[in-house]
Amino acid sequence: MLAHKSTAAGGVLKGCDGRFIKAFDVNLGGGSITHAELRGIAHGLRIAWDEGLRKVLLQTDSTTAISLLKDEDSHTIPITP
């Protein structure tokens, strides 16, 4: 995987009715794009949990991240440094 000197991630939390709840962005430092995608997903889920949201629908445009999340063997790969 190609590593980048600076990566970032961001997302939006919305209610089931489409109303805006919260947006986030986070500078992740260096790493691969896939690593940034996975860390961004984890960061967004952590924020959702902290907001008291227990049922979430996760959407991402990263097919690689989706494949890794669906693969039971990949769940042992750490996504935070």
C-alpha cells in the first residue's frame, strides 16, 4: 500500500429522518488511504456511541474498507496506532 505523509478523514452523522446531528474531521498523520478510511470509520462510530446512538447505518465509498470490515480475519488488524 502506498503511504502518504498526511491523511485525514471526515464524516457526517444524521438522524434516521435525515436531520443533521454532527460532522467531524480528523487529521490522522501519515499512513495509507485504506488505513485512513478505517480509522475514519472507527472515529465516526466512536462519536456516534458518545452521542448515545446505538443503531447506526454506516455508509462509505471505500470498497476496500467494506471488504475488510466484512472479512472476519481482518478484524484482528489494529486500525489505530
